[in-house]
Amino acid sequence: MRAGLLLVLVLTLSACANPRPTGDTSAPAGSAPQAPSAPKRLVAAIQGSPNGVYNPPNLTNRPRGIDELTILVHAGLSIFDVSGGLHPQLAEAVPSIENGLWRLLPDGGMETTWKIRDGSVWHDGAPFTADDLVFAVQVASDPDLPAFKDAAFNSISGAEAPDPHTIVIRWKEPFIRADQLFSDRIAIPLPKHILESQYAQTDKANFINLPYWSNDFVGLGPYKVKDFDPGVRVVVQANDRYVLGKPKIDEIELQTIADNNAIVAGLLSGSVQVVLGRALSVDQAVTLRDGWSEGKILLPLVSLMSMDPQLLNPTPAVVNDLSFRRAVLMSLDRKEMADAIEYGLLPPADGVLALETPLEQATRGGIVKYPYDPRQAAQMIEALGFTKGGDGFYRDGGGQQLRLELRATQGDINPKTMFAAADFLQRNGIGVDSTVIPLQLATNNEYRATFPAFSVNGQPLSDRQIERFNSANARTAENRYTGDNRARYMNAEMDDLVGRYLTTIPLQPRMEAATGILRNITTNLPILPLFYDSYPGVQVSRLANAEAAASGGRATWNAYQWDLT
């Protein structure tokens, strides 16, 4: 089931921790001793059934809730907030050109430096040092462990630890996400004192299956694993040595509840206070909003509903004609679609980035907009040589009806979107065959890549969205029909723009390249943006310092600040 089909419950936190008390906190002389307060305990539901507490970024079949669980028990040098902004966590600062920790070198390479915060220790009390980070780079760049691999390692030439609190990374070439190294996305810190011998002695295929990743997990995060029962629950308890401060909630139990109706029942009964990860449908979220006085619903923008055209040998061939794709987009009333499917809560889309993010604000000047205008769309189709027959549908010069196949995966929102788009197109004289992809074909890469005309999808909203339209990501036989370029769009200008964007470190010229990418996308339409989707954040109102995460954000990024009032 696609990510865009379900709306989910996500959490995140507010910005800064309250300072610890200082000075003498003992009771005044002669006063009666106060009874200790009862431990604070939170119950969260996850729909997934994780086999461990961490999944490497390239491991397939990521269970719902795994990212939120990982951030509870582990920490990196930096961490992503609810909207995808990067903040220091175990590091004193995130490297940047401005603070001097990110240096561009005369030979075209780079150097990035991190300083570990004093007092950072593993859950077992061992000091967290730069040697752990050098080891993490070794594991994540191991070609026999592709699940840990990231494009960053193609650019890294070396890592060294000049002292226990400092790590220096040397880069062969510019890489714009160098500051994300040692976060949960790229080379998450690993305990050398625990894993080094196992890494050397264990068959690489079984490395991720070691008990370390589940019951024996030792991390750096605000919570420690107390009990791990796969498919049932994970219980984590507050880490009083967490470098940013002991969490306010003493224990969090994550219950695996596969049935989202049971999750709703748990929220209504009070046995569950929050849901982590994707879980609920929009209908369930709206039902909760209207009838659940103890809780609240938040609606961050998480994904983009779109129609992706087939640009490599499409059927019919007219799909490859830019004016036809523009006519298709102008035949769709995207606001009406969004209002009908998303209860009027989420907006239609002109671009491919989440609204009001720094990248979207910097690049929105490159967006070419296409208003709903079925009359102009009809003129554009007729200019291509099609004429309407007596049945109201277009036909070509040989009398063949203009007909498109739309495909969508099973679930809720993708088929709804597909049928709504089909209705608008047929009103404008374009015949449509709507196909819900059978489950047995949902993981068939070749079938999914070779759709004839248009594929309806939900796309995660992240900054990487604008990078995926280069030729290297096209789903071709050479790529084993994998990659994020669903349209199989191959354009030399786009390849150059993406290349410049990924290797330009100074912000202004990088944003100029990004604006060019947006202009190329919305001019040539390798994707037809429709409207935004959300995974609603749902939580009890008495859970303080928590809010829903947009795509690219991390729900539990400040879990040590959560509080039950």
C-alpha cells in the first residue's frame, strides 16, 4: 500500500529543552518529606511490526513506526526537526561554511569537522568518541553491506579522529548533504566497543540480524530499550545520562496494532495516547477530529498526489507531446479533487515541494502554473489533429479514439485520485481505462515501470524530490527498472541542473540551480502535480511539546521534552 494512501499519526517536539534545576533542591528543614511522584508513562501505537529498533536506510519493507522508534533510542551528531531542519544533537554544532566547520578546498574537495558534546555516553556507560564515528564510516561504506550505503560515500576520501571528541571527513568533491553525515540518515553512529569484533567475524549477510539491533541494542538516545517483543510491543525507559537532559516521561510503550480501527478504538478508550508512523486514513482522522474531545488532529504536508506520464515509448504516442500533457493537466480541476478527497483540508499543487519550506520559498519563482481551463485544453488537443465524434470523445485522423490507461496501486487515496482524474478527462473527451494494480504485480518492477500512459502516485515530500528527474534515476532495464524517475524522463538540461545543484555548496548559486530544476519540471511536465496529502498527527491534548512532522521531518526528534500534563 502506497505511502500516500494512508494518513498517519506522527509526533514531534518543540524546540528547546527546559534547563535542569540548579542549586539546592532539598526540602526546607522541618518540613514533611514529599511523596515521590508517580512515574509518567505514555502508550503509543505503531502499525508496523519491527524486527529491530533500527533499519538501515536502504533496507526494503520498512515497518511503520521504525523511524520514530529509532530516534527514541538512538542519537546522531545532528537530528532533523518536524519540518526537516537540521539541528545539532550529540555534536556541538552542525558544520557550515559560516561557522568554519565546512571548508571548501583549493583542489575542489571539501573538509567537514564535528565536535562531540562533553558527557556523551552510550547506554552502557562507555564514552562516545570519534573512533565510533570512524567505525560507522567503515561499516556504511562497506560494499558488502549495501543496506547502509549512501551516495555520500562516493565522495568521501577519508575520515580521521585527531582527538576523542573530533572527527574530520575529507571529501573528493562537493556534496551538498555533507552536514547530514552521522545523522540517522547517513552513517548513524555505531558502538565500536560492541560491534567491531562482530563486524569482523560475522557473515556480512547476517550483520543486520545480530541481537544488537533488537534486544541487545545499546544506543545514545534519550531512551533505552527495556523490553523488546517483536510483533507485540517495545518498551523504552528514560536515559538519565542523555546528554541533552533526562526525558520528562519515564517510560514509553510502543504497541504493535496492525488494525487501524483498533488504533482508533484505543485512542477513544484512552488506552493509547498517541500513534507513531503511518496508520490512519483521512476518514478516520476526520472522525476523530469531530468526536474526540480529549485529543487533537494536526495536518502537516507529507506527500504529493500526482500523475506521472510515460515518456519512454508511451501508448498512445501523443503522451510524449508536451502540449498534450499540458492539456491533460488543464483538464483537471485539482482544487475540486483536493476538496472532495481531502475534505477541503489540503491545497492543490502547482510544484513538487512542500509549501513554505526554505527550498520551496527560494525556488517558487521557477514554477510554471497551469490553471484549470477545459476550453483551452480542448483547443490544444484539437490543434494536435484530434476531433470530437458524435459520442463526445476525441478521435485521430484514422478514426481511432483517443484513449489513455491510468494505473494506481490498491488502497484508498490512489484509486480515489485516479477515478477523479478519469472523470475530468472523460468530461473533456478523452477516453480512460482505469486500472487498479493487482497485489501480485505491485512489486513487479518491470510492470510498474512500463505503464502505457499515466501512473497515479503519492510522492513523499522532501528536498530530494527535485533531484529524482535526472536520467540516472530513470526506471530502465539497465537500472533493473528501479529508481525514482517514474516518468523515465531523460533530458540533458535536467541532468546538468541536478548535477550543479548536488555539487554547489554556496547557497545562492545552489538555489539558482534548484530554481532551474523547478522551471524545467513545470515546463516539461515529467510529473503532473495534483494536490497535497497528509499523515495527520493525532495525540491526546495533555501530551505537551509535541506536534506532527511533515515529510522529511522526524516525529520524535525532541522526545526528551515530551510531557504528560
